[in-house]
Amino acid sequence: MKRFIAAFFVPILVLIAGTPASALLPAIPETGGTAETEAPVQTIEDTQAAGADERMAQRIEGIFSELPAFGAVEVDVSQGVVTLSGTVPRQEDITRAEAIAGRVSGVVTVENGLERDLSISSQGSGIASLAERWDGFVAMMPLIGLALLVWAVIAFLGYLIAGFGALWHRLAPNEFLAELIASSIRFVFVIGGLVIALEILGASALLGAVLGGAGLIGLALGFALRETIENYVASLMLSLRQPFRANDWVMIGDLEGRVIRLTSRATVMMTLDGNHLRIPNAQVFKAVITNFTRNPQRRFQFDLGVDADDDALAARQLGREVLEGLDFVLADPPPEGRIVEVGDSNVVIRFLGWIDQKETDWWKAQSRAIPAVKHALEEAGFGLPEPIYRLRFDPRSASVPFGNAAEEKRDEASAPPARDVRQPATIAASEDVRPTHEIAEMVEKERRESGSEQDRDLLDHSRPVE
């Protein structure tokens, strides 16, 4: 009984699969009742008209003869049961043949014995499909050639416009940005030409898929090359901001030196020791930059401690007067002395003085100012005490042998006379405090000799510094 029901409903299910959904919906009863309606069950007649099997077989064979895929299918009908045998080229043709046979009137069930033909000769339809596609491709060659020609013309136009280097260098603030504008124009024209070419070929959907994939790839590359992109953007921003000039004495973070050049990747500096230093532009852009060259006036400072019992205000005034008497110290702003700390045994005074870096070297000025103030304080009787430490020995140190007083006196008598550390130091008034330019000259030589096309300097002296 189960086999009978299955054999009865298989053709119906196949028929339902190929029927539109609107045709399968039952009519809504006008009475509006809620009772469920059951689909009528098709019954099998207890008798069969003479010659019905032959007519069904002829009908099915006639249908199959019109379909190239079923040319090798054999049909046998007995008592309304259709038996299919033979081979078909594709797997889906097996189910399709069974569905067609089941739709013929009078068919009770279908015994499907079809198999797929796996021989090489049976794949003629696939080869024919490839041949048809090749013929279609050959037929489209003129259209493809036209699309490629349009793409080439638009791309050439973009390269031609981007080649107006003088125009972009005039509009852009620097060479780096001018090259970026030219590259962007070339990119836009090439992509625009590709879009138009695909529209001519009717393959705009392919372009959407390609652009979508390119977007995902670009996102992945963006995460992978985040530092490289950040460094590139920082180079662009630094070329626009111009935070320093070539040969400026700067401190970037904790790195100090003179600037040689600003490239598209890094800022090249020469340290005060004469060494090359390359700092990535992303680090330069985020760092705190101190420019010692921008303002010609620069202040030096140093601390001196006087005895806690001395008059700190008088020592402060004396040191300030000494700084005012030095010819390299500027009168405006005037020198200053500040009491900044009371230590364990002294009072710390901070002395400050201004110089003109065009006329005076900062290090030399500080080197002359410190001994001048120290000598003046000592000459005036101010004590400059050193740290005092008190040593205590516990009982375990009693066994340590110490020399007796006679030996100590003998040693003192034989020792050479000590030099008087409070003796005034001679300060040569003619000592040269003018700035030295050895590092600056080395930087200028480096700029003249090693300036290559690859490491073009993005610092433009014609533009204002930020």
C-alpha cells in the first residue's frame, strides 16, 4: 500500500514543482467558513481502454523526439506504468524526463531507469556550448575593440592632462602635492575609461563585482599598511605645514640636530656629533618640535648655591651685575637671578642671561658666564659649600687600625703644599664666543652633494614657516 501511494504521488509532486504558485493556491470559499478543504485524490480506473498504452507510449516518444537531450531514451508502457530506460547527457535530465512522462494523461506511475551517459562522445553538447561561446566572442571582437579604443583614448587624455607639470606645480604649494594631484588625475581617468568601456560591452554588473572586491581588498590592505599610509599622510601634512627650514637646529622629541631635508618618507637630520639621523615623518608629525633657530635670541641658565648663613639677596644682586658686565649678554631682556631652592646647607640661586645666536655661541656663552659669576661670589666672600656628610662608626669598626698622631703629622709635613682653590681664576677677556658653523657647513655640503631625485627636499623656502 505504501509503495502504491508513493508511486501515485511522485508524479503529482513533480507536477507541482513545475507549476506556478498562483495556480496551486486553492480558491477561497465564498461562505467564509473555517473548515479545511482537502485536495481530491486521483483514482485509478479499474478498466483501461484498448490501445491506451500504445497511445501513451507514442505521445511520450513524440515529446522526447523534440528534445535533443532525450534522443537515446526508450519508452515502454504497460497498464499505465511508464518505464524509461537509456541514457541522458546531464544528471538533471533524468528528473526532467520523469516529470514530463508523468504529466501525460493516463499515466499511473513512472519507473525511471535512466542513467547519465559518461562517454566522451556524449559531451558534444558541452563542446558545442564552448564553440558557441567562442563564436559569440569572435562576433563581439569589433565591439570589444571599440571599448578598448575608448578606454585607451580616455586614459591617454588623463595622462596628457596630468603631464602639465608646470600648471600643477603652480597651483600646488609644493612638488609633493603636485605629483599627488597628477597621479590622482591619471587614476580617475583610467577608472572612468574602464567604466565607460564596460558600459559599451554591457558588463556594468561585472564592474560592480570588481569594485566590490577591490573595496574589500583595499580595506584589508589599509589595515595591513596602516603605518605606511600614516607615514605618507604625515609627509603630505608636513610638506604643507613647513614646520622648519633646512639647516634649522631643532629638537624633535628627544632627538636633537640640524635638518638636512624633508623627504616623502622621513626627516633627515645631522646630530651635533655629525651623525645622520632619519626619523619617520609619522613620528615627526606627532612629536613636540623645539626650533632653536627660529628666534635668534636664546637664554642660558645655571645654578649656584651660596652658604645658608650668607645674604642670598646680595649674592643674587652681585651675580646679576656680573652678567650685565659681560659683553655678549644682551641688555634687553636684562639678566636675572632667582632664588629657587633652600637646600640642606646652601641656598640655590638660578642665574639667567640672553644672547644673540647670530653673534654668540650658546654653549660658549654659558661656559664663560658660569666661572665669571662663581669667581665674583668667591671674591666677595660668599661661601659655595659642598655637600657635607657625617660618618659614624659602630663598635665593630674599633679594630680597624688607624695611624697615630705622629705619623699623621709626618705625612702632612712631607705632603706637597695644597693649591688654594679659592685663588681667582683668570678669564681671558679675548676669548672668542662667536658661534661656530661646522655642523651647518656639513649640512649644506650634504644638501649639495646627496640631493637625488628619489629623496627630493619637500622644504620650500619660498613658503612661510608654520
